[in-house]
Amino acid sequence: MRMDVDMIFKIAAVGILVSVLNQVLIRSGREEQAMMTTLTGLVIVLFMVIQLIDKLFTTVKTLFQLY
Amino acid sequence: MEIFQIVGLALVATIFSVLLRNDKPELAIQIGIVTGAAIFLLMIFKISAVVTLLQEIAKKVNLDTVYLTTVLKIIGIAYITTFGAEVCRDAGESAIAAKVEFAGKIMIMVLTVPILMAVLDIMLGIIP
């Protein structure tokens, strides 16, 4: 359960980092790399969120006997 | 008290979500999803206790297990449907949310058919 709560802070950290990197890269005129950074951040977060969603669905399935 | 933990968690998550909403809305939505899942998983032990209690009561009054299972299934479907629909609505996609809710309603209707048929059978048995 601890890990699920930690994931919120992880996502917030990734989001803040990505948006700072994005601004720095755009200021220095590297729009393509800024786009790549955004995409990478989104994919990293998606991987974490998918695992949690799978956990939630499995839990609900076993709890409410939805097979 | 666990409720203070949950409210604190929700407030912090809301602040992060609002912080990211201007710059990275896709990550703000994911924070919403994770918060919802985390709060549900924090409550899982209590929910399973309630479900066990319901099953024990059903056993005591000799209720057919099919009925209780159906009710539990409906609760599960309703919960997952609401969860998905609210996430879609938060992201501003009310149309997709409405479709998700529609699918959930149909699933629940299909599940209730056996109970409806049982009621009909009883009624037909009463009428000579």
C-alpha cells in the first residue's frame, strides 16, 4: 500500500522535472528534444500507472467475484 | 484515524494535480487515476470485512448464494464503471464517459436477468 501512495509523488516529480526540462530545451531552441522529453516522461508514468490499474482491477475482480 | 491519512493524501494529490494541470495535463490525469486506485487499495481490508459480514448474514438467513453473488458483482461493475467514467470526465471527455456508463448499465442489466426470471417464476407459481 505504501508503494501506491509513493507513486503519486513519483508522478508529480516526473511531471515537474519534465516541464522544467521542456522549458529549458525550448529556450535553447531544441524543440524536437523537448518533445522527446515530454513523450519519455509520459511513457514512464504510463508504465507505472498501468501496473497500478492492473492491481486495482484484479483486486476488484477477486473481491466482488467478477470472473 | 485512517480518514485523516486519506484526506491528507487527497489534498496533496489535488495540489500536485493543479500544479501540473497547466503545463502537463496528461500527467495531472494520471495523478488522479493513481490517487483513486491508492485510496481504494487502502480501504481494501475494510471492504473485504464488510463483504465477509454480508456473506455471513446471508448464510444465517439461508439466502441463496446466487443472489448475494449477483449483488456483489453489480457493486463491483458499478464501482469500476464510475471510476473509469470519472477519469474520462476529469479529462474533459464527457462523451467517452457517457459511453462507459452506458456499457456498465447494460452489463448490470444482463446480470439482473436471472433474478428477474426467478421473481417471474414465483409470481407465475402464485397465480393458479
